[in-house]
Amino acid sequence: MSRRYAILAPEHFARDAKTAHGVIAYSHDVTVAVIDPACAGARVCDAVPYLRSDAPIVASVREALAFAPTALLIGTAPKGGALPAPWRAAILEAIGAGLEIVSGLHDMLGDDAEFAAAATARGVRIWDVRKPPQTPIFSGAVYAVSAPTVLFVGNDCAVGKMTVALELARAAERAHARAAFVPTGQTGIMIAGWGTAIDRVIADFAPGATEQLVLQAARQRPDVIFVEGQGAINHPAYAPVTLALMYGAAPDALVLVCDPARAHIESYATPTLAYRELIRIHEALLATVKPARVVGIALNTRRLDDDAARAAIAHAREATHLPVDDVVRFGADGLYAAIAPCLRKGAPCAV
């Protein structure tokens, strides 16, 4: 089903609306308007220059309705995933107008009595993207997947792991390789139309949920599988989801995604780790289960100018002797060509 999105992101769109930005950049669904009074009157590309969209930014749901949306997308995923109380009225107005509600929040909007009653009365759907399916315990069936699997890991949350996976998948297709993208978070699911938000799965079942996603991707008979990463291995709050992906996806290779300008884990005093330390930790954690090496590094240099970005890339190459690039700023074809020869199947450890 093709959607025409009005995206709700009051006071956040130009600042930290990661979900909105990802959907605008990569979804096949069309964004027809963004709702943010702080930027009203501008276009999306005016507020966020790297987004190539002329969609208008308006101040209210009422104004957005003039552009004939079919769905209201909650455009942010704040820490903790709670619905901001002031947004309730906008959601109810959208339901009253017959719009589907698409939400990646941890708060399940479909379980909210007021929203559920309004949606039932109006005959509209509430899609809680983060609501997980029933999943089995990890079985090891993923070890038999024939396509090499690449997992994206990083030095923090929100450094671009999903973006790099999508860009490298596109580069693989341009190189005539069939690539499957595995969504493991709310924005990836909205883009791809399927997947499981691993951060909502009970801990014991999270590796099994990840395994099921890779098995599903393998049914497409791809040449390579790219698994969207989550969290960071030394993140005080979100490291468990990173570890679940590392074991459940059973990757044959890792791509490290880093913001070189970030000295601390966002919202915490925990320092981000140097490239070589990140490589050592990830490879050591996998070494006794199913070994995988870091084969390349993608930097998010958005906060740097061109000269500083090139210097950061050169520094990472010198420090690690690995292929390094910014796939958004300079294109993904070079990094994909550099890592493709390293994408080979590996075996799990055995007695």
C-alpha cells in the first residue's frame, strides 16, 4: 500500500527528527507535508538541506490536510519512546480526518483507549511499528544461510547505521549484486515495509527475532544481506540490543559506522571508543561464537566541512588500514567495491 505522509514533528523536525528524515530520504512512500510550527512556511530542503524534498512545512494538521495525505507519521523517536502529551490533539484530529496513524514510539498508540476508540469509530488503522511479533529462541538455523551477511555496528546511537546499510545496498545493486536490507528498528521498518524492532523484543528472544529476520531476507535469494544495526556496544542503555543483533544475525562481516566528531555517548558521559578499540571489542565478542571481521568503516561527517571530512577519513584509514569513506557525502560505490571481496561466508565455532 502506497502512503502519502503528513509527518508530525513539532519543534523537532530540523533538529533531531531521525525517523522523519529517514522516511523522507529512503521510503517509496511520499511525504506531502511536515507539521512543525517552528519551521512553518519553509520547505523540507530549506530546514534540512541534505533532504532533497520540496514538501512544505506547515503549522498544523488542518493545514497539512490541504495536501491530501493518507497517513500521519509520528516523525520522532525520543529517548524512552513516550508520546509527548501536547501531540495527542493532533493525532486525534488526524484520526478524525480519516488518516492512518503510523508510529514508531514505544508507547503503543493502538492500546491507548482514546486513540483506539476514535480509530474504530472512524474506521482507520493505527500501525504501531514497534509492536513485535511472537518469536522463537535462537536456533542456529541462520548459520545455514548461503548469502554473506553484513551487520552494521557503531560508536553510538544515531550515527547512520541504517543509512549506510541502505546506501551500500543500493551500491551493491548498481554493481549487479542482489542485496537484501534487513530492518531492525522502527524507521527501517517504515522504509522497507517489514521487519521487527529488536529493542521491543524480550531479551531472551531478541537473538531469535534477529535470526528470523535474516532467514526471511534469505528467502529473497540475495547475493548479500545487510542487517541494520542498533545502539552501540558500550552504550550504557542500549548495548544489549547491539549484542542481540551480533549473535542473532550471525554476520560474516561487520561495517563500523562512526561519527568522528562525537566524543561521548549521546546523553551520557561515557566516552566513545577509538576505531581500533571498537574493532577489537566487536571481533572479540564474536570470536568464540561465529567469528566475523570489521571489513570497512563508514564515517558520518555531516558536522564537518569538506576538508575536515577528508582529513577524518584519512585519519581513520591510517589508524585501521581499512577502507573508509562517508557514503552519503562522497557516494557508496567506492566503499562497496572495497569491501565486496571480503564478503564471504564463515562458519560458527564448533567443538
